[in-house]
Amino acid sequence: MHRQTHRVTITLDDETFAFLNNVASNNHSAYINQLLKQEHKNFLQTALRKVNQEEAEDTSYQEELQAWDSTLSDGLIND
């Protein structure tokens, strides 16, 4: 699968630019791309934890789940 790439222009202060040069060698794009992918993953994990926490605290939803859980042993075979 070929992924489309995009060019962006960013502005960095001297200290940040020096750090980028130290850690990314000659491939700034790959390093920044990897950082952003990790940040995206962190963002999604945080959102998922928040939703799971809200779900766990929702008593009416938990009661509904218990009602549906009782159907798990209804004798029907799942293929």
C-alpha cells in the first residue's frame, strides 16, 4: 500500500532544531513522522481509557450489560 506524503514547513527555535539534528541525523522527516504517529497512538489510547472509565461508571449501562450477559448461556451454539 502506497501512502501519500505531504510537505509542511515548520519553525523551530535554535535549541529544538539542535536537538532534532542530534537525534534525527539526516532524516528529520522520518523522526518527526514517528513522533507524530506515537503521539496519535497516545491520543487514541487516552480517549479509549476515558470512554472505558465513563462506561464503567454508567450504572444503567452496566445493568444493561448484565442483562445481555445472561443470554450467553442460553444454549445456542455460536459458529
